[in-house]
Amino acid sequence: AELAGMFPKAGGDYQFLKAGYGHWAGFLLGWVNFWIIIPGSIAALSLALVSYLKPLLIPNDPFLEKGLALGVIFFFSWINYRGIRWGKTSQDFFTLGSLVILIAFIVGGLIWGKGSWDHFTVASSQPLPFSAIFGSAMIAIIFTYSGWFTSAYLGSEIKEPERNLPLSLLLGTAIVGILYTLINVTYLYALPIGEIAGVVNAGEVTAAALFNPTITVAVSVAIILAICSSINATMMGGSRIFYAMSEDKIFWSFLKTLHRKFHTPHLSIVSQTVLAVVLVCLGTFNQLLSYVVFVMLIVSIATGAVHLILRWKKPGLFRPYQTWGYPAVPVLFIVVYLWISLQIFMDKPSTSLAGLFLAVSGLPFYFFWKKSNKSIGGAKT
């Protein structure tokens, strides 16, 4: 929130890393976002959405599932291509619709549901080691919460960004954290942990246990709306990173082109659509998740360190919001993410190394663009 208030521009953490380390760091962030994080997230979310639509609409056919995932990607690409107002309106609809249903599910489940608080007191006969809890199990959790900073990507398109960006990040994170905690409490109230473990559609299973099988449709709709919201936000925010890089003349110049009628970075949106389509065709949800999350963690660690660097090197910069508990909060954030990254690396070394290799592979391209344009704004490299 502090960094977003300091740099209320399009691009979010691209702007933060550029300010802290130089253009090369911002470029590498944009590079991995362009090839892995943004299209991989869109592809993974589209496949996840289809997994919830499958019981409602389509038979169990892998080819048909991927075809529907491609249709989801094209639909959200079209929405964001048409303008920021279309994207914003869709985001409001999906988010509010999901919130209303999930809050009703939580309140109804905890008050009138057929659950038991005894499910919280059952001890495991084989306690899990700390490394197992904060290892590969965190992949899905990190991915779930990864959209908390998306509004920072839209800094140049938000009114009073110095005030509203930090506010949106703080309120958004608090609401999502509270909501997800209450949902998991409701899940455990409905069923003991042994019956939930390994279940993909936990919302449907717990809704059936709390009420009756007909209620599962409402829970599925809430989750579908939440996934739709995530896809829309990822596509909306991601395209602004590449627009900002192109503006700095360290990426393909066509990505900063604005549509004459809709005033959106339409070619940036189209490029991410194409890459997401390719990833859906080549991979599965779990494969995409593993590639995306490890790189996300590395980027988040680097961004957390920027917070400390800028406080030390540029203490006079205007900060509309200052982090509560500094420096303990950013240091704790960095340490926890380093630990999780190490555990994931040890569990999935080949996947992690592939993500790191792709990130570093962007350096030759950075120096090529830098040399071609002679200057990238006079910043350090």
C-alpha cells in the first residue's frame, strides 16, 4: 500500500522494482509476467472455472473442457478490449454477486446448518511437520490470494490514486482475508478435516452436508463468480504492465498502442489472450499453477525488499500512507515468503528452475532494447 501510494502509475510492481533496483529489474518482472504469470494465471483460472461448470453444463470430456476454457478466455478478452468501463462493471458484478452468496452461505451454514463444532477438536494421530504445512501445500493458497494487489496496476486510471490505491489494497486484503477465514471455518463446521482433505469442490460437498444437495448449485455459482472476477482482474491489470514497459521503451512498442475508439491497450490484451490460449492447450491446471506460483513468490520477495530499500535510499519521497509496524512487517513478509519458496523449490526443483531460467533469459532482450533506444529515461540500470 505504501509503494502504491508513492508510485500511482500503470504497472504496479513493475514501477516499484524499477524505482528500487533500476529498469532491468522492472523489465525482468514484466518479462516473467508476460510469458508466465499473467497468461498462466488466466489459463489456470479458466480451467478451474470449467471444473465448476462441468457438473452443471458439460459432460466429462477433456477436449470439450479445454474448448470451454478457451471460450472463457476469449470472452474476458473481449470485455477488456471494449474499455475500462466494461471491465470495471463486470468486475463489480462478479465480485458483489460472489460476496452476497458466500456471506449468505457462511451465515446460514454457521447458524442453521447441520454441522458440529466438535470437528475443530479432533486431533491428528500423525502431526504434519512445519515444512509440509508451509511447502507445496501453499501453492494453491498463494495463488488464491495473489490478486490482492491488482488495483496497483491501474494507478494511472484511478481517481485520486495517492489516496484510493492504498485504501483499495488495505480494504480489499482485509475483506478477502476475513471472508476466506470464515469460509474455511464453515467448511470445518460442516465436515471433519478427514472428509474434506483432497476434495476439489469443497464448497459443494460442505453445502450438501450443511443443508441439502440442491444448495450446492448456489455455492458453485458463488465460486464461479469469484473465479470470473479473478480472470477479469488479471487480464485488466496485466495488460497495464506491458503498456508501462512499452512506454519506457524496453518492450515491444506495439503494446502501448491504445485503441482509437475504446482507449484500451488492446494489443497488449490480445497478446495475453494468445499466450493464455497456448498454455491451456499445452498444460493442466496443476502444471500451470506450479510454474506460476514459484515465480510469483520470487517477485513478491523482491518487491518486499524494495520497500526497505526505498525507505533507506529515498526517505524524502512523498508517502501518502506509511506501513504500520515498519520494519517488522515487511521483514516478516520477506522471511515467510523466502521460507515458502525454499520449500517449494525443494519439492519441485525442475519446475522452479524452469521458472527462474525464463526470468533470467529476459536479460539479453533487456540489453537489446536498451541499446536500440539509447536511453530509457536516464534511470540507473
